[in-house]
Amino acid sequence: MTMLAVAAAVFVLMHLLISGTRLRDRITGAIGERPYMGLFSLASVAALAWLIIAFAHARGQPGDTVFWTITPVTRHITIALVLIAFLLAVPGLLTNSPTRVAGGAVVDQPAAVSGMTRVSRNPFLVGVAVWAAAHLLVNGALSAIFLFGSLLILGVFGPLSIDAKRKRALGARYEAFMAQTSNIPFAAIVQGKQKFKLGEIWWRLLVGLALFALVLMFHQKMFGVSPMG
């Protein structure tokens, strides 16, 4: 369990204490933007792989205390939340926006505020947060808390880190983008800053729905647990 705790801490801290901070600025100033992006991407993949492997080893082992378990009610809530997560995260991945990796130049394009960015400034990470929270609802083992808890922290604080990074790099251009959008899904629409336009995102939502259906169907084969009971 100690290894899982360390892996979770490394995964979260490398994103929140490096990628969105002035430390990143100093590193890129020393080695350049592209080398930094390459090294950080490799480190992110390695940290995530370490986290998953450590979870697999810790799961069900002595010390993996179970604090709560799934119930019929939480099962249905979790499935609904995971569907919402897919409808945020997948279209977010398929949308070119100023918050994506190397997406800063998009802030000057008319399409910067369109599609999923009308719904959320960072729909992918918000979707990750919803997905992680949904899994925590039905997985109360200590190992699951480390795994899904670290992803929840990243999903909640990652958008704030990206905003800070983009504001330092793009200044007023990104602040104008922020003024028209929100990290909280649909908040900008409720506030009247944006309008929901299904025509801009319908096919992305269909891809998200299809992937959700596939994961739901094959969840037991892939992860050894059936979400349907």
C-alpha cells in the first residue's frame, strides 16, 4: 500500500506542482518548450502506469481496508455519472481548444469558443473528475481511494492549473477566453455568456455514448467487475 500511496502522490504532484506553475516556466526557459513537452509527456505516462500497476498489486492485499461498498442505489448513480463523464471527456478530447496540450494558439481563432468549450472550458478533466467521483462512490477500499482519489484531485484542480499557465503565457487574450467560458459545466450557459449549440457537438456526443456502451458491455472482461451486478 505504501508504494501505491507514493505513486498517487507523484502522479498528482507532478501535474499540480510542475505543469501549471512557474517552475514549468523556468524549466521551459532552460531547455525549451518542445523538449519539456516531450519529457513531461513521458513522465506523465510513466507515472500513470506506475499508479495503475501499484493499484493492481495493492488491491485486495492485507491492509486494503474497505470503508464502504456498493449498494443498489449507488450502483445506478455511478452508471449515470459515468455516462455524464463520457459525454464530457470524449467530446473534450475531440475538441481543439485553448486548454488542450499545445493549444494556446487556438485562443485567437473564432472557434476557440464553440462546441464543448461553450459547455466547459476543460471538459476532459471535468469528465475525469466526474468519472473518478463515480468510481469512489462504489469503491471504498483503501487502494481504490488512492487510485480514484488521485484522479479526482487532478480532475478538480487540473483546470485551475491550466488556467494559471495559460494566463501567464497569453495574458489578456486568455483572460478574454475565460470571461466567455466556465470550468463548471453549463455555468457559462446559465449565466447567459454562451448558448448551447447541439449542432456543433452532436457527433462527438455520439462517439462518447458509443464508447460508454462498449465499456459498460465489456467492463467485466476488462476489469473483472460487472457494473450491472
